[in-house]
Amino acid sequence: MYLFVSIGGCVLAIVTMGGYCVLLFTSCFVFILLVCSLDPRCIHAWTFSIQMLWQTFWHLFIQYKEYYQREPVDIRLFLAVSSLMLLTQRITSVSMDLEEKSVILPWNASSRRRACVMLLPLFSYTLSFTTLLGSPLCSYSRFVSLMEEISLSPPPSPLCVVLLKQVQVLLLEWVRCCLICFLKHNAHDDILWIWCFALLFRIQYYSHWKISEGLNNAAGLGFQENSSGDSAEWRGLSDGDFWSTEASSRISEFTRRWNKTTALWLRRLVYKRCKHFLLFMSFSFSLWWHGLHLGHFVGFLTWAGTVKADYHTHRYVCSKSKPTWRKLYTFLSWINTQMIVTCIVITVELRNMTGLRLLSSTVIGVFPLVNLILLFILLKVK
């Protein structure tokens, strides 16, 4: 099974990325080399540094091609760098497990063949075809346990679950097509148009996550029993749900629900390891990991500031307002969250000055600014 998953990942990388698949194979080879040669207590520092430098080099190379040479970038390079970002998640997750001794690899192999067999699950985890092009992040120990459970006690057939998730993908794509028609036939200088434009980007993410979940379920991954023990479901691997995420009435709730496994990874990698400016450091690393474009700087730093403002505002309102007014506050907070998310998505996805010029054409860009001013006022009052 490990061989099947590994070979499938290698073939998928070669077919979709062409020669740029070397980016992934190089990272995987270097990581295996570090695991075999370094002490577990220092492996995370080396792995994190080398992997982020390698990823940043290719992000900057793309910017060099786009902004200085003004040449179109091969779509296969974009795919390879996107997969490299996901590979960074898995590699650093394993290195943190090794450093914290939550995962211990047995190196007392009596033969070279047995040592290679021990490395096979690690190689399979990093280059699995189910996680190569996009998938919820799964820890290494959980990946191994899921693979073992498939061998010992195969889960029920996931056919119905996979079909249901693909129907959800079709519905999301239908909504996306309707939004495209609306955007084409209306002026782009009002709040509704810009909100629909940002929702278009978000639906692409929801659709992609559902496809990834379905692929994992089709491979037999993601099945888990409920805490009650009397029923089970295929929701063990999920990056977020459209309804619960979009219904978030606070920007902090939206942040926790959006791309859930990546948010947990950032929390473990940065937030819990920093001693000062935890929120700022987490979002700063996120913009580094995403590629260091101008829109990333504006979007992620605005995101960090509005989340901080949400914490203080919610604490202040809940302590001062009456219960009858909290429903109105929840509704207004939902509108505020949608406007902030719209601004963040447009600046991050468009990456350059185009997003900032688009936001400046309406009053929607005032919402993050008001939240930041409110944060400053509340800090002064405190």
C-alpha cells in the first residue's frame, strides 16, 4: 500500500508538473537525508530552514519572471510551487513530531532492506498522490495508523460519501458560474460586485477542498468513529465547510474555520513557539509561506490587525451591552466579517496593486480601516 501511494504520487507529479517535479523530489530527498543523519532534537531547525529557503527561492523566481522579465510563467511551475508549499507543511509537521518525540523512527535495522522498509512510510507520507496537489493536512502518525487500519479492518465503502461530496462540488461550481455571469453584466464599482468577486475566489477554495476530501475518502482515508461509538463518518480529513465558515459572525471565528488544518499547523509551528507578538508573527510567517507578494503583505497584516481588533471589541461589547442588543451586534459583526474577508481575499489573490485599486473604488476598504482605528482606541482605553 505504501508503494502504491508513493508511486502514484511520483507519477502524478511527473504528469502534472513535467520537469518541475524535481522541486518536490529534491525536497523529499533532502528531508530523508536529514532524518537519517541528524539528531531528532535539532532536526526541525535544519528542516524548517532548508525547506523555507528552497521554497522562497522559487517564489522569488516567479516574481522575477512576472515583474522584471515580464514573461508568462509556466503553469507547471505554479503547480510545482503550490505542491511545494503543501510539502512544507508535511515535512515540518514530521520534524516537529520528531523533535517533540511524539514520533520515534526505529533505526536499529538489522539490514539495509529493513531500513528501506522503515523509510517507506515516511517517503509515502511526503509524496502521497492524495495530498500532492491539495489536501487537508494529516499528521504522520495518523497517516500511518489510517494505512494500518485499512490493511487490518477495511472501512466501509466510501462510494456514497464520495458521490455526495462531488455533488456538492457541482453545486459550488454552479454557484460560481452564476456569479461569473452576474459580474460580467454589472458595473464593478459597487460593494455587491466586489463582495461577489471575492466570494468567487472563496468558492474555488471550497470546491478544491471537497475534491481533495473525496480523493482521500476514495483511497480509504478519513474514516473515523464518533465519540459516542455508535456511528461513524467520513469526516476525519476536512479543511472547512462552506456553510459553517461563511456563517461566522466574527473574523476570528472565520480565521479558525478557514483552511482549518493549515490554521492548526500555523498555530503549532509559529503561535505556540513564539514568546512575543504571537498573532503578528503567525500572520507574518503565513505571508512568507504564501510568496511575499505586495498583496500578501497588505492582506495578511490587515488580517492580523482585524483579528486582534475582534478580540478586544467582542470582549468590550459583551461586558457592556445588554443581551437584547447582542443579536443586533452579531448581525452587524457578520456583515463586518464579510467585508473584511472580501478585502483580504482580493488583496491576497490579486497579489499586486490591482487589488488595492479595486478596493479604493468603493467604500468597502473603509471596514478594515475602521476596525484598526477601533483597536487603537480600545488599547488606549485599556
